[in-house]
Amino acid sequence: MSRGRWLVAASVVGVAALVGSTAQAAVGGTAQAAVAGSAGLVGVAGEGGPRVVGAAVLPDFSLEEFSNGLIRGSVGNGRNVDLGGIGSDLYPAGRDGEFWTVTDRGPNGQIKVDGVNRRTFPVPGFDPAIVKVKVSGKTLKVVDAIPITTRHGKPVTGLSNQESRDELPYTYDASTRLEVNPNGLDTEGIVRAADGTFWLVDEYSPSLVHVSSRGRVLARYVPKGLDLQGADYPVIESLPAIFLSRKINRGFEGLAQLPGGDLVLALQSPLSNPSKKVGEASLNTRLVRFSPRAGKVTAEYAYRFDPVGVVDPGEDDTSELKISSVVAVGPETLLVQERTDNAARLQRVVLRPADNLLGSKWEEVATTPSYEALSDPAAAGVPVLRKTLFLDLNTVAGVPKKIEGVALVSRKTLAVINDNDFGTTDGPEAFDANGNLIDSGVETTLLTIRLR
């Protein structure tokens, strides 16, 4: 089978026929934000008791067959891993029950060797993909899949980019080093523009990636000074240099598209600025506003997490806090998801011109103390975004762990999806004696939540 956009029948084993024009599934770029409309959202959720009104589960489907159906020969040994990891984000596809999702870098884990964790890639040929799903009763069907490729149609893969900045990649058993790949992407957030192209965010650089309707990388926007050599697509150094100090594997994860077309990128965790120790203890992360029309960052915002014990009662490790999803719900209004692997809450924020940090001293590496080091940034003069709790997902019965994708379906309905990590876990016991995955049993589940 040649590379292309394929209709994947997730309820059966196999790959069906080529779908038609991308125009058949075209979606306006402001679909998600338009749900709220000028009338605005329902008030703070929870007053009428938010509840799960639907749950659709992705059936087991061979990752090897899925990948080779998109790009022939890309995966030689799928190690019995099933398709998963599509819960990195969720974006409405225009029709009821249909959503665009995106995989992350693929199956991966950690194995400790001589006291040091090594990052493993059990299926190194895996190529991140944009996946369109449809809720059909209790089943989550894959109805379209688009491989992400380089300028010359090669898989970007999910492998680490730079030896100097990223985790070094190893085979499934952590015994053999793999080569880094400057094309590799750890894709997380997704939105679809009015012209049918996609915007994605990536954790490695961190970067913002523009992708054609057929999955070809058109441009990758990275922090100034990154110096990524050898990529088979345009790499543009236009993001603030301060983001070079991102925590390893905690780059950009959330992505929203405002009604006017601007994009908002959320840094998953506080920067390691000026050190890893400071970043691990910090509650201060950042959002970036990017204009696709101008091709540049137009604003940067300070966002402060609630204490980890508030987000996840009983947890005391601040470094567990993350932002995995941001959702546009108005011209300048977002829902921002604060989470750990076990809990999640949604905060509502309004982006105001007065809150813009771009060009301020808080973008300078030399600033002491850094924004990340401040225990009370507002008192130090940092215009921290004001937030209001919208929904505590911990109070909604039936919500699984590790929710990463959030989408506003209507003024009264929310959809969320979990990342099941392709069923992988850490440690050598994740694979049997034949090198095949011992699946965790965690399923990819899309939930529909009625807010009131």
C-alpha cells in the first residue's frame, strides 16, 4: 500500500480503502471557539452537577498494521502494541461526535540502567499521526488517519532530535542506542485552520508545527538559538529564546485557536530557569500567543498553577503539575487544564493586553530572580493571568486518569479523552521474554460530559 490518507476500520483488523478529497471533511478554523459564541458559556460548571453522559472506547487494533497502512514498511516489529496514544488532544471536526486527535511520539518508556533512566522506543519506526475519530455508541471508531511527513514524504518519526538537549533514544529493552532524528516530533496539541491545514505543538524543541491537510510539515517554529540541523522541512527560529530552558519532555502541550485565527500555546511545565531545581519547585508556567498571519509571537502570558495538593488532593510533588489542554471559548477567553496523571481541573482565563510579558525583563535569562523562582509573582510586578475555576474533573464520576484532550462541544457539553500511553509502562517487566508488550489494560476512552 502506498502512503496516503486511509479510512481505518477500527472495529476490524485491516486497513480499508483510500478516502476522497480532504474537502469532504473540511472544518472551519474557529469551530471550537464558535461554540461559545457571543452568548458566552454556561456559568461555572458544577452548580447543576456535571455528569458523564457517554463513554466511547477505542477497540484493540494493531499499531503495526495501522502504521504500515499509512506508510508501507515504516514499522517492522510492532511488539504487539495496539493503536493508542491518540488522547494527546481533541478538536471538533464539524459533525456531531467527530473529532480530530493526534498521537504523541509513540510507544515509549523508561528502564533504569546503572542507576540512570534510559528512554526506550519499542517501535522506533512509528510515525506520529493525525487521527479523526467518531463516537458510535460505546465505540470510538477511527475514520481517517494522516501520517505526519517531511518535505519529501518520509515519516518524521517520534525520535529525539538533539543529543545535547533531548533524552537519548534506546531500543525497547534499553540495551542499544538508537540514532536521534532532527525530524522527530513529540506532537501533543492540535487545531485545524479554515484552510484545512493543521497546527500542532511539540514537546521537544519546544515548537509549533504547521502541517498541510495531507500531513506534510510546512514549517516548524522553534525558539531563537535552537540551531536544529538536518531537518527535512523549514525550521524557523521565531519563538522567544527563554523557551530553550524548557524541562526535558515538558515543552508545549496545549494549543488553542482563537476565533480571529491566533493560536495560544501552553508550556506544559515551568521552565528550568535558572535551574532544574527551580523549575521542579515552581508553580509559574507560560502561555504564548502566535499570529499565523504574521508568522510570529505577538504576546506572552504568565500563568500560575494552583498548589499541587489543590489540583490533586494528597499529592505533594509540585513537579507533577502540567497543562495538557487549552480550549478557546471566546474571542480572548480560554479554558486551561491543570492536571497531574491522576487528577484534572479546568480554569477560565481572559487574555488582556495589559498581561502581555513580551519584551519585558521576565523574558530575559539574566533576570534575577527569574519569574519561575518567584513565590508571589504578582507581588513582584508580574501580570499573572486571573483565573476562575470552571470545572473540577475530580468531582465527575467515571472520568479516567491522565485526561489530556478537552473540547467544548456545546455551551453545555464538554468532551474529554485520556492518553493511554499505547498500553506501555516503565521498567523491563513491560515486555515478555519475546520482546512483546505486556499491555497495561488502560483503554483510550472519550467521555461526553454534560455540564448542567
